[in-house]
Amino acid sequence: MVDISGAIGESMKKKDWIIVILVVSLFGNVELFMNHKHVIRNQELKYELLNAYIYRDLAQLEATIQYQLDNNWENETLVTQKLDNAIDSIILHIAMERDNDKRDILRKLDNYMSEFKVGDGTLDVSLNDKQRADYIYLGEKLRSNGWTFDVGYDTSWDFFASKVKEFVGES
């Protein structure tokens, strides 16, 4: 005669282990999902912060150029300082970016903005007529591209990247 009680007890042990493994697996998957969600949110926050710094500095540059234009260029050094601030924000974003494609987009913005640099970093800058005209052009381009305080902005990477590409003349 076969002992049914032993077979049932052994079967229950296997079933219990399977349930334990499934429960542990479920919790592990939930933890992985939550961690992945946290990593993605941190990446989004990084872009929001770094893109907002660049936006702020470009908007300040645009406003400073307009102010100097309206006030007969009474303090030209402010324009070059605001340009340096914007370039510094771009360089910070480049340094913190791990994605090569995104870094390339930021480098294009850095290269474009660096074309407008004047002087050797001294605090006393005197612009000539061509340099003033270049800054006026830059201010108009910033304004028309939406890098101004008068326009709301989206800090997501996709939106930011499309604005940069449009601004530096790339489609």
C-alpha cells in the first residue's frame, strides 16, 4: 500500500517553496521598477535644472543686450559678462552629460556662443561698432528663438535640444 500522507506533505513543501520564490520575485521586480523610476526622475530633474540655468543665462544675456542698446551701451562689460555666464552654464551641462549625442548638441551651442566672445576676460571691455552689431544680432536671434523672459519654456531635453538646433541654425 502507498503512503499518501507522505506524498501530500512533500507536495505541499514544494508548493510552499514555489509561493515563497514567487513572492520574493514579485518584491524584487517591484524594487527594480521603483529604482528605475527613481533613476529616470533624477535624470529628468538634472535636465530641468541644467536646462533652466542655460535658459536663464541666455534670457539674461538677451535682456542685457536690449538694455545696453536702449541706454547707448553705457556698460558694455555687462554684455560680455552675461555671455560668459551663459557659456559657463553650457560648459557645466556638457561636463555633467554622459550621452555623446546630447553632449554634441551642447558643444554646438557652446561653439556658437563662443563666436561672440570679446576681449581676454578682463572686466573693462570696450566694444567696437561691429561687435555691438554682432551683439544686437545675437540679442534679436535669442529673442526670436524664445530665449527671453517674456516667453514660457519647457525644460525637457527634447524641447531644449530642438531649440538649440534651431538657434545654431541646424535642422
